[in-house]
Amino acid sequence: MTLLRIYYHGGEQEKINIRALEFHPEMLQTLSELGIIEIQEDCLTPDQLQRIYKLLRLKNCLGVNLPGAAIILELLDRIEKLQGEIEKLQRSR
């Protein structure tokens, strides 16, 4: 599998056509059904693509199954959000 690197510089997020990626369409559909990614008009955002790579690292490096990886990704998202809120509160002191 070829690694696709996406560079994002802010502003409105670009859309990446899923046909340009080297992922099997059934895998992407499964990830969408599990709520891990959102495919809109056959496209993903760079954030969604990053979620796929996180999932693949969890699966390949740690042996986590897809439902387990979905739960871990949700928890990681919550942790990142809470850390952002903590930093915001600390700056406002």
C-alpha cells in the first residue's frame, strides 16, 4: 500500500475523492457504517483520512479489532477536546 501524505494549511477543508485513495471501497464503507469516518459525495476530509491512519495503526500495531478501534478513536477525540478546553481555561486566568 502506498502512503498518501496530505498537507493541510488551514481554511476550508479540502475534499479528497475516495477513488484517489488506495483503500478498498468495502473497507471505507465499513468504517463509515461504524461511524469512524463520514463519506460525503464520495469524498473525505483530511481529518477523516487521518482517522483512517490512526485506525490502521491501532489495528496493525496493537491488534485491535475495528469496533474496538472505533471506541478508542472516540475516546481519543474526547481527550483532545478536553485538553483543548483545559488549555483555553488556563489561558483565560
